[in-house]
Amino acid sequence: MAFWAGGSPSIVDYFPSEDFYRCGYCKNESGSRSNGMWAHSMTVQDYQDLIDRGWRRSGKYVYKPVMNQTCCPQYTIRCRPLQFQPSKSHKKVLKKMLKFLAKGEVPKGSCEDEPMDSTMDDAVAGDFALINKLDIQCDLKTLSDDVKESLESEGKNSKKGEPHELLQAQDSIGEKLGSGEPSHSVKVHTVPKPGKGADLSKPPCRKAKEIRKERKRLKRMQQNPAGEIEGFQAQGHPPSLFPPKAKSNQPKSLEDLIFESLPENASHKLEFTRFLCSSPLEAETPPNGPDCGYGSFHQQYWLDGKIIAVGVIDILPNCVSSVYLYYDPDYSFLSLGVYSALREIAFTRQLHEKTSQLSYYYMGFYIHSCPKMKYKGQYRPSDLLCPETYVWVPIEQCLPSLENSKYCRFNQDPEAVDEDRSTEPDRLQVFHKRAIMPYGVYKKQQKDPSEEAAVLQYASLVGQKCSERMLLFRN
């Protein structure tokens, strides 16, 4: 019998997939398929091992897509925060937030940095018939509506006033010039009078291309003073004309960008709270681990005393797993989906300093054919989980295969197999009539052959380790 240290074991009901249902990603009415479990309780270690086998939870429902059959294969993706460097678009989002907090500046135009409707997956939509309703329901109002409204309002504003009149004037000029008719708005100049020649007191004229090259040269010199000065000396330019900067231009870290100090008279105040929330995960206190412990946590973003976003994360032995986020659509211009992900990456790095094995940030599922989920590949470096051998492969190595086929085995070793595959199903633990027993004992009491097929399928999906620790509930 399995041994459960420091708490109760995981207890799950398993629901094998019996049919296809509507896909929440491509909207195929009968294209999606997954297997699921209802978690009455679950330890953080069991869930860690499950997501490392392609499972994911929504509330108390834990599901795993049938990867080689579903219309939109969903690959578990994790980011490596210790090596993470924010991209230009990430920095833009953080700077946008700082400008809004400091000066109240609201960016104009569409919210181009927000890549998603919500970080809550749509894949479980078809399972609602099976489990009635999940514990948590989110407002899935899409950003596309906000973007359209923003574009339409800007388009209307651009049609008012002088810019429109200027466009009309330019159009009328173009029409008249094209037809050969004279225009009153275009002055016809006569041949200029002979001049006195070039003004020797001014620098000689240069082509625009040469001026651009010179500017680039100066910019490179500022970034790398030593190398550029040597280059200019070789061309006969005195180094005194190009004084180097006192300090090298070092890029700011993610933490520097997020926690940059604001002026005392800042326009807005953003506060952040985190607390334990109700979930199937049993809260645990790790030895010498994070101050907040393991478990599921609500994260609230307060702007001037008003909640504008709420996210849920699971802190597990090896990672921080993002469960979902929802936010006030009135603040979609702040790209709160991206902003919250960057804060969670920084939080993972903070936890790693206290617990060295906690070093990954799980972003749920990556779907190459779905733009709403494809954005997750922008957080580099990141890895995808091989759906057959359950090893992690850098995403750069996976993308060429995904361009050719929706379903791919990422492990290039043809001899590699699932190391944690179920090899001894009789050792699987069953919870039946308030008694815990190995499946080898339980099956002797049963005569339904269909039940054995479901139990063996469950064992193959959760792996040998979890099958011996978790309790499979049977009526």
C-alpha cells in the first residue's frame, strides 16, 4: 500500500472519453476529445506529476486531451524563468503600465500587445455536460470586441477636423494635377534667378543615406565606446569628438522593469494581494520552502482600491502553474494578460531563491494552430512536452514539426519510451466501500469486463507513480 506523508491522499473519479464534443478553439462541433477526472482531493506532488504527463485542471476537474485524435492537440508548455529575458513587446507592456500609474497616460490605438481573450482554456467547454458545471466560471469577453470598438472610435475621431480637410485638399490637388488642370492651391514657380554659388560657411551637402550611416555609427559608438573609438581612429577621426559614456548601457532586469519606483505624486496606485483559495489541491508547507507554502492561490490586482484583475496560480514542488486569469475589460488597454504573466515569472524566480527545485513556470497548453494560445511560445526559453515519451523538448526544435502536422512526437529518439508507463496495474490503489486496496485484490470482486478496460486506461494515463499514490474511487 502507498504511503502518504503529512496528509490525506489524492482521491479521484475517472471519466474515460466516450465521444467527441465541440472544440472551444477551432469551434469544430465534433472535433475535440479528452479524458477527465474529478478530484475530490489532490496532493501538490500528484498534480505536479500529472501536469508533467499532459494533464491540466480547471477547478476540480482534471483533464488530458486525446492528443492523436483531438482536432486541436494541446501541448503542455513551460517557461524557464531563470534564463528568461523580456522581449521588446514585453518591455513595452511594462513601460505602458508604469506610464499609466505615474502620469495617467492611456495608450492610444488598439491593444496590440494583448494576445488572448483570457488565459482560461476553452478546451473543457465540452465536458460541462459530464460534470454539469465547473467550480469556477470566468467572464470570457473577448478582446476582439474591445479592439474593434477602439479602432472604430479612433476612425470616427480621425474624420473630424483639420486632418480630414487636409486629406481632401491633397486629394483635390492630386486630381487636378493628374488631369492637367491648373490648381489655385499649387503655386507655379518661374525659373529661379542665378545664385551666388555654394555658401562656404556651411558644411557641404550630403546624401540622406550617408547621414543615416553616420547616425548609426554614432549610436554604435555610444553603446560600445572602446570599439567605436578604435574604428574612428583608423579612419582618421579624433576620438575627442566622440566621448564615451561613463557607464555601459546595461539592460534592465525583469524585476527592475516591474518594480521601478514611481513618483510620490503618481496618478494611480496598483496594489497586489495573494491568499490561499479553495481548490482540490491540499495546502502543504514545504521544508525550507516558500513563505506562502504549496497549494492554490488567488492573486488580486487592485487599482486605486478597485479590483481590476484576478488570477489563480498553483505553487507546486517544481513550478508555478498558471491556472487562469480574468480582468475588467475596461482596463484591457493595460495588457493585463501579459503583465500578469511577467509578474508570475518574476514571482517564480523569487521562489527559486528559497526553494531551488522550484524553477519553472507552466503556462498551460500551447496550440500551434490557435493564435489565442500560440502567443505562449513568445516567452522564451520554453519547452514543450512530448506527448508519447513525456520528456521536455525546446520549443525551437518542435516548431518545424508542428508546421507540417498538428500532432507530433517531439522526442527524436525512436527507441525512447515513457519511463513512467504503467507496468504493474495490480498495484494501482482503489478506494472502494471506504476501504483502500490494490487493484489486484479489487478486480477479483468484480465481473464487469468494461470496468477493467477503464481502469487500465486510467493507469496508462496517470503513470505508475501516480497510480500507486492516488486512490481511484469505485462505487
